[in-house]
Amino acid sequence: MTKTRVLDAAVVVALVLYPLLLPGYLDLGTRMIVMALFAMSLDLLVGYCGLVTLGHAAFFGVGAYSAGILAIRASADPLTGLLAGGVAAAILGLLAGTVLLRSRRLTLIMLTLATVLIVQETANRMNWLTGGADGLQGIDMDPVLGRFAFDLFGRVGYVYAAAVLALGFLVFRAVVDSNFGKSLVGIRENEPRMRAIGAPVDTRLRIAFVMSAALAGIAGALQAQVTEFVSLNAVSVEFSGEILIMLILGGAGRRYGAFLGAPLYVFMQDYLAKEDPANWYLWIGAMLMAIVLFAPGGLTKWIGALVGRATHASPLPGRS
């Protein structure tokens, strides 16, 4: 419990110090937060359920388009947009999960890949609604809680995103620490045994799938609101692969993996795109290979091991 509180405090301190230390990079910090929330939603499936997917961007994109279209055509209230994005993604997650969760492993990966391709092409063809390849433009959000207007410097957007991330993490932590979350780990480790003892495996996986989709939709809605734009890339295979890489970097199935992997990837992407725009993907690939080879559990596990060695003092002389 003490270790968890220390790590929680470290995350809070990092969120608070970032705008103080890097006030000129608030847009980058906000993107880090959105990606951390998105990676957290994927972790519920990959890390805790053991369900690898290459189509999670479908839920992110649906959430983003839902919030953006709602802001343009009906209500530009940020909280309403978050709710709309989460609900729309949850509905898609319920429909998709009913079909996709009948499969496992490679078949599931291929089906999720097909899902995101279908959603992307649908968004592309419905250009009268989504803007198609040009993206959804003209989003103009109302002030948060009717008081805090989104400013040019990104201060309100950063604080708003950080607050949403904090609430999302509280929900995520409550789920993974509950008996329901422990049963998901049991399903990941040995699904046949969980079925043998009478656990409702299909129902629990479907619930987790919907919860993960809803959280991804909220992340997408948040992205649409703080950038006031939704691109077709938000619902693409490439984006699904990127978020999976972020999670692998931080550590799947690790409570704080998303908080480490997503900011690291976003920072390296921004830095390398400036320093070596022609080959930045090469360096990202090299970094991922290094993590897989030297820290196979992700940076969170590797750092935890280093801290564990440092905090455990060697036995005193003369004692076994």
C-alpha cells in the first residue's frame, strides 16, 4: 500500500511540475496525457485480459468523432462531449465484442484489424459528416464548467486533460484491484481452469471489452476537444499499432505502464521528428527492440527491479 501511494504521488507531482518546468510545451504535455489515458484503456485488454488487439483505435476514433460532431451540431459542452464519446465507443465495443470475443490469439488480432479498417473506411466515405480525409474541422468548445475557456497557450486544456486522466485512473485502479479485475487476471493466466470452476468467462471478458472501449472513447473525445480537430488517422491501423507500442514500452499489465510508455513515446516521437525527420521511425524501432531484449516486462518492471535492488540492503556482516 505504501509503495502504491508513493507511485501515485509521483504521478501527481509529475503532472503538477510539467507545466511549471516546461510552460512552452503544454500542447505536447496534453498529448502525453491523452495517450496515457488511451494506453490505459488498452492495458485493460492486453495486460489484464490477455487479449491482444490491433484495432483499438476504432474506439478512440469513434469517441473523437462523436464528441466533435456533437460540438459542431448540438452541444459544445466539454463534459457532455466526454460522455457522448464514451457512450458511443461503449456501444461499438458491445457490438464488436459480441463477435470478436468468440476468437482468440491470431484470429482475434486479424478480426480487430478488420474492425478498425471498416470503421476507418466508413469515416472516410461519410465525408459529409466526418470531413473524410480532410478531417473534422470547425470544432469550437465551450468553457469547461462554463468558466474556464480553452486558451491559446493550452493551460486550460492541460489541466482539463490531467483531471480527466486522474478520474480515469481512479476507475481503472478500482477495476483492476477488485475481485472482477483479479478474475480477469485468472482468465489471462488459465482460461480453461476458470471455466472449469464455473467463472462466467465470456461475460466478464465482454464487460472488460466494453469498459476498455468506453475509456478509449473518452480519450478520443478529450483529444478532439483539446485540439478542436479530428483526423482520419485517429481511427487507423497505424495508430492502433502505435498505442500498442506505447503500452509495451511502459509494460502491459503494470498499473503505471501507460504513465511511462505513452509519455516516453510521444516525447521521442516529437524529438526525433525534429532531429531526424526522415528516419525517426528507425530510432523508435530500435528503442522498442532494446526494451524487448533488455527489459521484456517493460520499463515499469525494469525500473521496479532496480529500485527493489537499491532499497534492499545487503545482509550485515556475520549474519546469514
